[in-house]
Amino acid sequence: MDNTTTIELFAALAQSTRLDAFRLLVRHEPEGLAAGELARQLDVPHNTLSAHLNVLSRAGLVVSQRQSRSIIYRASLAQMQATLAFLVRDCCAGHPELCVPLLETLQPCCLDEEKTP
């Protein structure tokens, strides 16, 4: 990961429909969503969504796979993980204990539910 890749990734997310699409795909991991269903849930025309998905795909944020007549899109959690790791790699000037609150906020919601008695 480098500055250029990170900037491209954030540029891809710096548009409302693309950000909504990525967040929706994250919620539907690991199954993903068919392009038509994604367009329906976002209330976006298919051709418009296609252009947005191409931008997200070029940034490495989504991956697609043909299943029969549908194209299934999935969020690339590995790309997001690499980006977050790049951003916090030198966290807090060599004092990683200061990053604990940040890392705790990144815990998935399902882990929070498991901790609840």
C-alpha cells in the first residue's frame, strides 16, 4: 500500500452513491449482492450503478463474479484492511498503546454482541 493507492481508494469513496454501495456490500458479506439487487436497494438506475461499481472496482474496493446470468458484487474487505493498516502503521509516534481506543472502535459489531452477557 502506498499514498497513491490510498488516495485513489478514498477518491472512489468520496461520492455518495459509491460510499452507499460499498457500505451495503460490507453488510452483505460474504454472500455479496447481484448488481440488479444492489441497484434496487440503492434506488439507482442500473447503468449509473455500473459506472459507480467500475470506479470502486478499479480502486480495489469491490470484486465481481458471474453466477449464471447475474454478476455478484462483494466488498473487498482485504483492501479496506490493508488501507486501514497503512493509515495506522506508524500509530502514535511509536506508542501503540495510544491506538487502543481507535482499534477498539474497529471491532465488528458481532464481536460487541458476543461480549454482551
